[in-house]
Amino acid sequence: MRPKLKDGTWAEPFASNEMGYSNKWRDYTESNPWQATFAVQHDPAGLAELMGGRDKLTQKLDGIFEASLAYLLMYPLTSRA
């Protein structure tokens, strides 16, 4: 889920794992675009349809966990200050 500006243009720069780049505000609160994509608890079947079916949704959702695992492998908790 990507933010749009008031004039209808897409916010730049954009990274799906960041909370935003503006010095004035955050594009997301308590999540990031990747997490917000799945925040449709009221209509998971509709989300699956928008994503191209349940299998495609499952693949995209698995990407969150795979990316998180890759990050933890690169930066183990013991090396973080």
C-alpha cells in the first residue's frame, strides 16, 4: 500500500519496508506499507481476490516472514546495540 500526496502523485522515494521519508510527518503509524497491505481484517477474501487468488496472497504474505528472517540472519540480535 503506497501513499499518495494531496495532488494525486505517488510519494517519492518509496520503500515498502520503511515508515516514510518526510521530515514533516510519517506516512504510516505503527506499521509500514508492507504490513498495511494486509490490514483488511474485514475482507480477507476480497484481499485474496485483489492479489490474484489465495495462492498469490499466500506467496506475498510469506515474503514478510522470509524478509524478516533474512534481516535477522544479516543482523543477529546479539549484534544490535
